[in-house]
Amino acid sequence: MDGMEVLWQLRGRGETLPVIVLTARDSLDDKVLGLERGADDYITKPFRFEELLARIRVQLRKINQPTAKDQTKLQIGNLTLNLLTRQVWLGEREIELSAREFTLAETLARHPMQVMSREQLLNRIWGYDYDPGSNVVDVYIGHLRRKLGNNLIETVRSVGYRLRP
């Protein structure tokens, strides 16, 4: 039995352990087959050991991180959002946020260090029918900065905002 068959049987039994295929098979069809059969990553030979280690670390992070649907709390640095009670803590201090402020903070916390454009935030929080020329995102970012501190939310000029741990 070859590695692809082993992988196919593992996934068929419901096994979810991460699998990185390391092979000399480098055609596009082989890569697609490996990924479709359930590989979490696919590396072809020759490869650099540092790259393999980095890809292993990525898979280990995924294992140790609860899925978004199972998560009831988001923790970014010393910021904690309880998604069930909608409470926000900055260190030991509870911070009161409006419903929109909480949703904005949650959206940024679900994508730490990822730059979210004004348009993305506007669509996710206020909806698609909201005026794209509106400055409502900037206003609410300002509210969050006043409540959470200026260092937590970073402006990426001409792109958007991101939450820093």
C-alpha cells in the first residue's frame, strides 16, 4: 500500500491527525490528488529542512488552537473577549463595549495581525447595503482605541486595520 492509499484509509476512518505528504511526485495532478485525499500539506523533493520544520510548526499550531465554532473566548495578548457573555477584559479590567464595538473587536480578534480593509469591516459588521463612502468604521475604531488603548489596533495606511497582540 502506498502513502496515498494510507492517507485515504486514515481519512476514511475519520482520523483527523495532520498529514504532510513528503514526496518526489511533483506533478500538479499528484499534488491535487494528495490534497483531495486529505493531506494537510504537500511538499516535494528536494526540499529545505527549514521549510519542513516551519510547515510542521503550522500544523502543530492548528492542533493546539480550538476551532472558531468551539471557542467561547478569544484571547489576543491581554485582551479577552467572552463570546457567550459578550464581556471584554483588558488584563484584569472589564471594558464595556456597545454591541457594534464588540462585534468590531470580535471581528478583528478572529483575524489577529491580519489587515482588515474598511470595506471588509463595513460589510461584515454593518452589512452590504451600507454606504461604502461612510466613515463609520473609522469612527468605531476610534471608540475602540479610546476604550482599549491606542496600541492594540494598528492602522495600515491606505489598507485598513489590524489587531496586534
